[in-house]
Amino acid sequence: MTPLTHDPERLAELHDRARVEAEALRREALDDVWRGANAALASTGAQALRAARRLAHRLLRHRALARGQV
């Protein structure tokens, strides 16, 4: 038997503290996940926007060449 089994109040206190700490760690982990997801989406979104702008520019240039305006 450990000394904690003889002191239920101390055991309950440690248990409560462990629950609070576990919840804080879960929140931190979720924050890290969302921060990483946001960074990945922002990067991908920026790349997609750049590609869309380049495509639009090329289409305008293609139309202009087809009409003989360039």
C-alpha cells in the first residue's frame, strides 16, 4: 500500500490537479493543431490565388493575341 491510499483527501487533491493539468494540455494541443491547420490553409490559399491570377492574366493575353491587339 502506498501512503496515498491512507490519505484520501491528498489523493483527491492530486487527482483534481491532474484533471486540470490534463485539460490545459488538451487545449494547448488543440491550439497547436488549429494553428498548423490555419498556416497550411493560408499557404495553400495564397498559392491558389497566385495561380488563379496568373491564369486570368494568361487568358486575357490569349484573347488579346487572338484579336490581334498585342
